[in-house]
Amino acid sequence: MLPPLPIDELRIAVGADGLITGESQLQTYECDGLTNFRVLPGAVVLPRNAEEVQAVVRTCARHKIPFVSRGAGTGLSGGALPTAGGVVISLARMNRILEVDFANKYVVVEPGVINSHVTQRVAARGYFYAPDPSSQSVCTIGGNVAENSGGAHCLKYGFTVTHTLALEVVLPSGELVQFGSPTLDATGYDLAGVFVGSEGTLGVATKVTLRIVKRPEVVQTLLAAFDSPQAAGQTVSDIIAAGMLPSALEIMDTLAIEAAEAAVHAHYPMCGGLLLVELDGSGSEVEALMREVRAICTKNGAEEIRVAQSDAERALVWKGRKAAFAAMGRISPNYIVQDGVIPRTALPRVLSEIDRMATAVNLRVANVFHAGDGNLHPLVLYDRAIEGQEATALDLSYRILHLCVDSGGSITGEHGVGKEKQEALGYMFSEPDLQTMQLVRCAFDPGNISNPDKVFPRPRLCAEKPGPYTPHPLETAGIAEIF
Amino acid sequence: MSITAALTLEECRTHLASIAGEEHAQISGESVGVAPADARQIAEVLRFADANGITVMPSGSGTKVGWGNPVAAGIRLDLKRMNTLLEHPWQDMTCTVEAGCTWAAMEAELARHGQMVALDPLWPEKATVGGVVATNDGGAMRLKFGGLRDLIIGMTIVLADGTIAKTGGKVVKNVAGYDLHKLMTGAFGTLGVIAEVNFRLHPLEVHARTWTATARNAAELDAPLRALLDSQITPSSVQLRARKHASALDVRIAALPECMGNHEASLRKIFGTIELSQTAENVWRARQELFDTEDAAVLKVSMLPADVCRLSAELQQSAASEGVEIDIVAQATGLMTVALQSAPDAAITLIEHLRWRLRDSGGSVAALKVPQVLRGGLDAWGCDSNALPLMREIKRRFDPNRILNPGRFVGNI
């Protein structure tokens, strides 16, 4: 049981217009993009600046109340799911771009800034912000930092962490600290590196310094149609083996193509496995490499090869790809989005195995994936109205994650562990690995109030004695349960 | 001689020999050197040291053993036996290598499949993977490929209490759990011992060329450097070399042979009237050569990229007026190495001035190689981060008895 919320203190912290306590309004915040988990928070606060975030967090720390920070709520693993009766810190009002420095190639933004707004702000000078999760037109930088978001182009350009130079963070104690710097290799431990991707469990980022990148001279996108995703997968391996580093390598299978076509009419060729290759760089370089890519596609039996002829055509190709998750609604009443990673070479084998597993339980799985880095997004399609099918679909989606781990991969490439994959994290890492991560967690948040009960396989308390796990006194006394 | 109140050196050696083998545990001066064969043996050594309060300094070939504050270690944990490239699934473009493997030995193996870890550390023939990672070393290639933070995808570490933990994984894209390997990179062995490292790999740059532009003063190279970095050319490496009365800017571009001409033309356009000539690849050893000057202090200075030429010119100026000898190699990323020869007082004044000069932009000055005369008078790190209490708490959680390189790192961590 949580202590009653100190509503008056929260109101003083953020002002009456920054506090939500009415039940119907609170319902807006009861879930994120993972909608099958819903929990009603006790209050939502909308701070305007770091001082207000500090005031809220200090209040939470004093009363031992859990808090969860939230951007646009587009996360797909339940990272922004509230704790029942706890506080949600919405960073929606902290949405200013504070500084743009072209000479040093960085921008300083507040966490509520929308991902694509960063690029919009610097585009006129020929720059862009590289990480591009499919939700980039709505998701926020704060959420990207929490999840270490990737996107289609991280094969060449890296993830959010690659582009995060510095952070201003409110620690779970309420203290305000700086991690990193716009200059490289700030002295001390790389706390910015650890904070990015910590899914809101180590504090609240209130300012983020991001690297921006010069837009390449030429970008070309090629579509190649194969009779199976396996053949498309082999082509990906061959392109990489030839020493190329395309900016994106994406594959969609028939189901995914059908859904995307129905949703946005991207004019994809209908086929068993559609490969999308994007190259960028100097004009002569892209032209030479594109010739090589075409030859590799042909060698692997591509039925049709097309290059987007204009920016508009290229944008449409990407629109279809980025709409693929949401488009599943067109071909199935319900679906589960998964996010496993495998070594690239395991692709053909793992895809066949997923197919076999799905057939065995009479379900369909659509495949959309960032093939270049082995990041699969199997979409398990089902109908909640059919009794038992949701449980079967969930079970299948978790078994697919286990398959990824068994193949030498990971349970998540970009969506995060959140609430959804806590148990799977325990499948991927052994107890000593998890205990070591917990040392970091406890150094940042000994009171376990910053997005508690997420990421790790079971609730853990910060025992005073660091090192290998020892039962907490509360646990021995039967007051707190560790399961 | 004794190592702690309760243990003699010989007793300590005997115990370590029981872990790693007779021939791999030796007394040297007032410490015992031990060379474990694997992570399990590292764990046993650390458990013994932790239980007996003996300080441990992990080391590879010792090329950077003097960096940071000095440590009087009871046990020198020598990783030279752990020198194998364990896995190189070349089609996945990843590898797993033991910490004691020299950089060059790893490179040679990876090159058999035309691949590399895209980093150019100091003394690759001697330096080990573990040492490079623990000190977060790296050269001018960082401009194109990023630093170790971007190249390491996983690690096996051993904590002070003997816990063996894995972090990250063997795939390039992975956000499961905390990235402890980022915490270990550049931690100077104060949080745990790195046993194995997993890297993402890049194709070797087969066709590359280097051009050099020269000028008397670094300030003259400011405009072309800024124009280059603002252009769509993506050089592998760019560095500024500067001495009292001479400056040079080196640019290395890798491209398909048929495209090299276009790149050269773009480059010449940027440099305009400043002469540009093709140079040999050994100019990229310039950073390493700064460490060769016998009694020089060597500094790692971190600044904003646009400040590189300006600050170099300022340093050239102070060298001219104050009788200080300086030798600068600065990467276009804003990381500069400076060799500094002068009377101790003048050196300390200059370092303090630099720290003050860089404070507002978030820059820093770490003294890597510190001559004996400067020891004591100089804080090697100059870290005034408000996150220092948190760093200390992390250290306390990882190494509560302070046995791993105590005092070597920032804020006496």
C-alpha cells in the first residue's frame, strides 16, 4: 500500500494548472503504447522546468511515493505504465529547443521535444537528427533517451546513445546533476552512457544535448522483391559481406506488405519478401554501390528491382514501412508487437522456426524487421474475441523471444524491457548479471521510487550491503515480498 | 616483508600460486604479480584480495600504467595470459576477445576477413584490449566511427567480490538491461576487472588517402577546418598538429578508388589557396610520438570542435612568450593531446589556466603522463562535476572495500 498522496505539496510544486487528480483525466495516463497493461495513477503532474521536476521528485522521495516520467506515451513495452496510486511526471510542457550550435554540431533540448522537430529545426542548414523510431512524428526525446531508441537508420548512424552528448538529470533524491558534456570524454564515469536506455529507473532527464549530423549529398532507396523473407535475408548478409554499410536494410513479409498497402498504398510489389535498401553518401559513391547492390539482388533471385525516383516516392516507401505496426489493425483485430534481436546470419533459420511455431498453434505472424542489425519485429496476429487465443498469442510471442536469446541474440533491440519483458530479461541474463545491474540501480535510487517494478525480473530492494544478493530485512520479516 | 598486518608477501604469493599456478605468481618489490588464466581465476584472486583488504591493480602490458593518480597495489593482476580472440563470427561482424590480447594481434586476426575494430589506440603492438578500454583511449578515427562507447556491444567483468557478470550481448542492437560496459569503459579499473570484450566490427578501409595542409599559425587553418566539418565529405580522420611556429592539418579519406578524384577536388575547393599535398600514413602516429618526449607532461584536453584551432593558436602564443615548449595533436572531434615541457610552476599555471578557459564550454584537462617533478602539485583529473557524489556511491556499491585501483581516478575514487 502506498501512503496517501501529498496532493497539496504537489500542487505547490507545479501549480494548480499543472496537477491532474480527476479520475476521468487520469485515465488518459493509465497506459502507454502497450495497451494491454493499464494502471490508474494517483496524480499526474506537468512541470514546466527542472526546478518543478525537482520539487515533485523531492516530495515523492520524502513520502516514498513511486513516480514514472512520461513523454508522448508511445513506448511499446509499458515503460511509462504508472504505479497504482503513484505519480506520473508528464514532461509534455517542457518542449523547448534551447540551443542550436551548428559549428559544434549539437542542439540542447528539453525532454518533451518531439523527435522529428529536432530535424525540422536544423534542416534548413542541411543537418538532421539521426535516430528515427517509427513514431518519430509524435514521440519525445525524453522517451527516446529512456529507451535508447533506434529506428531504421541506426544501422549506419547508431542509436540515441550514440547521439547523446550530455544530460541534465533530476536524481531520485531530487538533486540536479549534469552527466557528460557537449565536449567528448568528460572526466569521470560515463554516466550519460549508463543513463540512456535505463527506462526511467535512474531519474528524470530535464535537458538533453544531442549531436546533429550533416545530411548526405545523395540518398537512394531501392526496393527488391523476393519470393521469401529468407531470400531477402540472404541478400542482406551478402550486401554486408561485400563491405557495404547501407543507412538502412529493411525486410517485410507478405502479411506486412498487405497490411501496409491497405493502410497507406505505398505501391509495394506484392511478394514473399520485400527488401528495402537505402544508401547515402557522395553521388558517385552511391551510384557505384547501388550497382553492386542490384547485382547481389539479382544473384539472389530478385523478381523485381525498383529505385525510388523522387523524394516523394522515397517518402512514400518509408511511410509504408513506418506504418507497418499500426497497419496490422487492417488485417487482424488484435496483434502483439515483439522486438527480438538475432545475429544477422541466424535470420533464415529463425524466420523458418517462427513460421513453424506459429503454424503449430494456428496463428499468423507478420514479419517486419531491421534486417541489417538483426532486429526482428514479429507481429503476432490474433482475435481477442476467440476464447484462449490471446493467451496463446502472448505465449507464442514470449517463446519467440526465447528463440532469439537461444540464437545468441537479445529480447529487445529498441522497445525496451519495461513491464512487458521483465521475466524475459531473467531468461537472457543470469542472476549475477542482474545483481550487478542492481548495484547501479541502488546507487542512483536506493529508495526504489523511480519507475519501480520495471525492467528487472522481480521487485528488488536495495539492501545496504552491496554485492551478491542478500535478502532484505523487510523480506526476511515477511513485510515485503520478493518473487 | 608483509603485505597486510596479517599476511606476509610470501603467504600472499603462495595463495595466489594455488589459484593461477606456481609459475604465474611472483613477488616483485613490495607486491605480488599474478597472471590468471580465465575469468574464474580472476574472481578467485579478487575474492582473496577483498577478504584480506589487499589492493589490486589490473594491468595488461602496462603502457598506460602511470596514467591517473599513482596507486600502491599489493597485487598486480596481469592479464597477459588471457590473450585470445575467442570468437569472430565474421558474417555477423562482431567479435569477442580476451582483455589481455594486444590490439595489433586482434587486428591481425580480424583483418583476415577484411574487418577491424574501428579505433586507433596508442601503441597497438603493445597495448591490450582491456587497457585501451579501461582508459577509453582512441585516436582520430573517432570522427567517423565514434569512440569505444559506440563500438563495444558487451563485456564480461569481474567485480571486487568475485562476481562474474556479463553485460550487453553479441548483437549490434540491444537495449536489454543496463549498459554496464559503458560504465566500465574509461573507469580506469576502479569498478571491476574487464575479462572479455565484445565489439561490433567495420569493414577495413582498403582505399584511403591522406592530405596535409600547412600553415605557420593554427588560426590560419580554422576556416578550412570548419568548412570541411560543415561539408558533406566524411573523412575517416582529421587532425591538427601544432608546434611553436608550425601547424598542419591532416585529412584522411577512404572511398572507392573511382570516387577518390571527386573527393580530392571537393577538398581542394575547401582549402582554396592553402596548399594541400598528399602525405604518408605515418602522420597518424603523431599523437603517439607526443609521449616519447622524456620529461614532458602529456595532457588530454577536451574542447568543443570549433575551438580546436583557436585554442591551439592560443597555446602557440603562450609557448612563444613564456618559454614553454608545447607540441599539439588535436582531433577534429575536439580531443587534443598536448605534450608540455617547462618549469613545474609554469606547467601547473598553464594547466590551471586551460581548465579555467574550458570550464564554460564543459571542456576538461586530464594530465595523463605526469613527470615526477609535477606529482603532488597537480590534480591529474581536475574534475569538478556535480555528479561526483554519485560516482563515489557507484564505486562504493561496486567495490565497498576499495581494493580496485583505490585513489587512481577522479575525486580520489
